[in-house]
Amino acid sequence: MKKVFAILLVVLLGVTAVFANGGSDSSVYPSKDINVYIFSSQGGGTDVWVRFLAPLMEEKLGVSVICSNLPGANGGTAAQKVWNSPHDGYNILGASETAMFFGANDLAPTAENWDFYIAAGSGGVICVPANSKYQTIEDLVAAAKANPGSVTIANSGQGKGWHLKAVILENAAGCEFKHVPYNGSSPAITATLSGETDAVSCSTGEIMEYIRGGLMRPLVITEDYPWTFEGYDKEVPAATELYPEAASDFANFFQWLGFMLPKDTPENVKATWKAAFDAAVNDPRTAEFAATQAAEVFALSGEESDKMAGDMEAMAWWLSQDLGVAKVNPESAGIARP
């Protein structure tokens, strides 16, 4: 009788420990569904890529990966949700290069506190509606010079990557745009299509269907290479060709899309997540999907992705500081100029 009681006590203690940990046993991961909080709105690059990868990762994880959009505060709302939840691998951040601005915008823990799983990314572009009077980027710049602040450019959020790409162009061209932030690229594109703004700064992947459908006209690629869109008969020039003095800024900050986990998540949990991520990004279906998104597959995880994120954070933070949009000075945070 005593032996039976002892066994029951051990079982009870085990069950109690599991429920105390949110209903999961950290030694057996995953033992329940995983929540991914996407830090931008539906339809943007982060949302599209996270939702594409989730079912591929489910094949290896054996549980559901539930994706929910939680936009707000330039990604800070979802980041804080994940950070303030148990660091047990059941609350993941669906993220992009925007996370590199967390420190500069004083929104969430900086790169050294996270592990990064970087899937892919597309180039940047500035587009106008097909019926716009602006035929070239030179036309847009000339109008902004003639009447500073009169040309409106939508972006996915103040202080985020696509906003900074437009600011780099603005400074290089010596003009003044009016930058209009939205909760993600999808609403920014919609605003431009509706005539709410004159142009939009976003990724080639996010807007390529609108260009193919004849609804949008690309003016410039905010990278160091030109691009030709399917269904559009002209090569779109690279910003570095037109404004070589800003070539380094255009080239060294680029889009990436993927996931983030708090760095102090248990190692066995991170190893399991990494294995599922690596399998998904190296799956032939991912290469096929990337082609439809005008994207390059990076497939980075572990030390390589963490280093890349850290280096990009330093560059992004100092770029924000130099462009006058950083809320926190990188020097005060001990971030050395790259």
C-alpha cells in the first residue's frame, strides 16, 4: 500500500510540475501547440512568410503552429507579448529586420537578448499608382524639391526599414518628402492605391502582384541592384545608380523575414525549433515560394544568424541616429559605430 501511495505521489508531483509550467514539460518539446505572434499586419512580407513556413515546420514538430497578427508600436506590441510570456518555446515572435530598430525606438529588448531564425528577404522599391503623374523617380524628387513636404510616401511604420529607405533617398536627392506610417506594408500599399498617399516604400515581394496586374508603377529599387518585374516591360533602376553617394546605406541594410526566440529559452527547445526551421527553409517548396515573392532564401540560424542580426542592429541604430529618427542614442546603449 505504501509503495502504491509513493508511486501516485510521484505521478501527482509530475503532473503538478507540468501545469505549473503552463501545461507543458520543458523536457518534452513540443508537447502542445505553439503560438507565433506576427508583429505586423496581415498581407505584408513578415505575415506571408511566417504563414508559409508554419505548416512546413508543423511536419517536423508534430503539433500545430498557430499564427496570430499582433501589430502595433513598430513591432513592439508582439515582441513584448513574447518577451513577457514564459520563455519555453510556445510563444514565438514572427519578425523581420524591423526588430533591428527595437533599441533605437526604445520598444523591446535588443538583439543580444534573442536568437534569430532568418528565412528570406526581398529588395525594397518605391512605387506609385499606375495612373500617377509621376513617371520616374526624378519626377517624384523634382516635385518634392519644388514644394517640400507635398509628396507623401507611405511606409510600414515610423523608424522601420522601409521608412528609412525612403529617408535615405530623400537625403541623397536633397528633397523633402512627407512620410506617412501605417501598421505594416499591406495597409500602406492600400493607402497608395486609394490615393491617400502619392507613393509607397515597401518590398518587391509585397507589391509585385500589383505591378504585374498593372495597378502600380515601380520608380526605383532602394538597393544596389536594378530589378525587372514580371509583367512590367522596363528595368527599374537601382537607387545606387542614381545616388551613388548613398550606396553604402542602400546596400547594407536589407529585409529579412523569420522568427525570434528569447535567448534564454531552454537549449533543447531551441534545438528542436532550429531543426524544424532548417528543414522548412531548405525544403524545395520554399525555393519555389521565394521565386513568387521576388525573394532570396537566406536559411540562417544559430550563431550565423545571431551575428548577422547583431551587426545589422548596430548599422540600423547608427543609421537611425544619423538620419535623426532614433529615440535612443546608440552610444548611450554601448553600441559601437560599425
